[in-house]
Amino acid sequence: MAEDTFDLIVLGGGPGGYVAAIRAAQLGLKTACVEKEGALGGTCVRVGCIPSKALLDSTELFDQIRHKTELHGITVGAPEMDVARMHARKDAVVKSNTDGVAFLFKKNKIEWVRGFGRLASPETVEVQGEGGTRTLRAKNIILASGSVPVELPFLKFDGERIIDSTGALTLPEVPKHLVVVGGGVIGMELGSVWLRLGAKVTVLEMAPTILPGMDAEIVRQADRVFRKQGFEVRTGTRVTGAERRGDKVFVSVEGQEPIEADYVLVAVGRRAYTEGMGYEEAGIRLNRGVIQVDEHYHTGVGGIYAIGDAIGGRMLAHKAEEEGVAAVEFAAGNHGHVNYDAVANVVYTWPEIASVGMTEEEAKAAGAEYRVGKFPFQANGRARAMAETDGMVKILADAKTDRMIGLHILGPRASDLIAEAALAMEFQASATDIAMSVHAHPTLPEAVKEAALAAGGRAIHI
């Protein structure tokens, strides 16, 4: 039927999918977006980035009242956290974001087709919804089906005491003892939420360090800070199983005594969500569940493109968004662009951690010749005024060209500071370019400038 024919169909309404749909509509394409959940925004907006940051902000404020008000000459009574009201605020924040996406769809005349969509052919998507099956047709289709938490075969989720990241966002009480299996970004962020509210938090990480893959020097500093905050961190630790006994879970650890907890958060990563969606039947190549695409995000089948977590790489919402825009541009016959060297990564602990470009370990492995510039927040006037002096800025600059090849931050508002570095990487700026740029005083970004100066051996304030 005519009303079921579109110029472009997006399968998935997460950050990559909904942004792709909006860009397609801006280009004048009749666009539909298929999403099975009851709200748009995908994992990020509904049960990931947005709700976790709402909880992190609430608990950071709680922690500041408990530990930092006296330092500022403010006397208050002991604060109490109403967990139900905290969750209500989080849910309101999520709803405002999902409603915002729905408004953008209406504004751009994008049809949201609710239901589970699967490829029936290279030009056909079948959607199973409450009203039955609906068939959509389009010359171009973008697969943006996202990812789901990895479930370990020996540590399966029960949705009550052994939980995934979604479950950790909705705990009705502050755990007495939360065991986090996996010391990556999700584990450290959600562990921070409940640690600040009084939980004992034990992080079990199989790798030699927490936050595997990040710059080792930054991680070492972060590890010390986290332990000082109260985290019990056990690296090089292999979990082998868990036994549920009523409201307790006993976690089995290789070579150690079992650990008793009332909740266990399994945060060992995410995997592409591609099964049961008709991809392989349509001829699309998958490698361990990950969709294979070329440099234009084309799958090699008809007019089908794929983006975001479903095609692997770093599973970041902003990466998926840029890939969504690029894929639409390619589908429309235009040029798309994503510079993966300039895609920043952020850990929303406190202090925050942010990075863009190569780590020092990656630079060494690549045989790069580079200079390092460092500047501690302890020497930054704004950080002193904030009483937030943990951490540093670290810049890697090419030894011959001075071009910046990496920047890493552990410190206050690192998530905001990294934008300058991402812009510098995008425009192939040198450390000198940053060093010569006037930064307002007193501000945290001055630490970035000073690190750039340090890369040339001429830092002022250390």
C-alpha cells in the first residue's frame, strides 16, 4: 500500500537511529523509524546514558553535602537520601528526553512505527506490533539495532539479585554490599552511584587494571582515587559463578573465598543486538553477531546500511549519531564523514575521566615518536577554588610535527574539557596551537593549555 512505502526506513530508535531518521527527513526523504520499545531514544536515553547520569548527579550532590560543605564554611545536618524520590527525578529526566525525541519526529514528519522489526527482503521490513504485522518498503534501509548487556553463562541474570546495568538503575534500596563484576566504564559509574549512598562496593576485574584500554598512567591515578573513596578493587580476579541463597548471593572467585553480597551487578560489556532480525537471511554478513560494513556503512546488500553498536567498534552514543548522519548522506548520494581519531570517550565517575586519540601505550605499540605534556589540577587556580584538585591533563604530541595525537584527562568536568581536545584532533591542531590560544582565567581549561605548553617544555605554572 502507498502509505507503507518510504524513501528510507531506520530499524531502531536509539541515538544512531533517531538521529539518522531526522537527518533523512531534513534531506527531504519520506522516513519511517521502527522501534519496539514504548519510547524513543534506545538504551542510551531510556536505560543507559541519561538515567545513569541523573543518578550520578543526584548522588554526587549527596556526597558533596556529606563531605564537602564544611570545607566551604557551610554547616548542615546529616543528609538523608529518599531513594524513591531519587528514582522519580531520574524517571522524569528520562521522560523529558524521550518526549523530546518524539517531538522531533513529529516536527520532521517522521513516522514512528511501533513494534519489532525484521528484514524480510533487501527492501522490506516486517513490523510485528500490537495491531498485527505491517509491511514497510523502501529503497534504503539503515540498521541501527544497538546492543544488549553481555550475560555470562556461569553468572546469568535473575533480574532481582544478579542484575545487569538496567537493573542497577532501579534498585529500590541502597545495597549493604554490591559486588560489581567488571571494572569498566559501566561498572565504575554505577558502582559510584551506590557507593556514595553508603553501600560497600567491591569491584572484581579479570584484567590487570580497571578501565582496560585507557591510558595506563591516568588509570593508575584514578585507581588510587577510587580506593580512597571507599571502593574495594580486586584486579586480576576471575569470577567463576554465583549461588543465590534467599536475598544473598555468594560469588565464587578463583583462588579466593566466596564473596557474600546482597546484589551482584554484572557489567562485563555489551554485544551487538542482531539475532532474530532477518539480517543473515537477507544476505548480510555477520562476524560473531556484528554487522560487516564498508567505509560508507553499506552492508553490500541492496540499499542496506548499518551503524552504531550493531557494527562494533566503541559502543558510544555520539559515535552512533555521527555514523547515522554519515550513512544517510551516503544513501542520499552525498558525502559522509566520521573521524574515529576524534571520537572522545568519557567515564562519568568523580573525578571524571575523558580521552581522545591514542593512549601512550598505543603510541608506543605503533612506534610513534612523541612528546608528553602533563599538568596537575593541583596547580590550577580554579580547581583549587573548587577544592577539586585530583588528577591531571596529559597530552601526547608528535615529536616531529607537534600534531596532537592524544589527550587524556582525569579531573573535574573532564567530560566538558575534552570537547576542546576533540576539536583540536578534528582539525589536526598542534600542541602549540592549543598553547597559543588564550584561555580565560581562572578556568579548568587552563590545565589543557598548560599541558600543551608542557609538551614543548615551557609550562608556566609548574
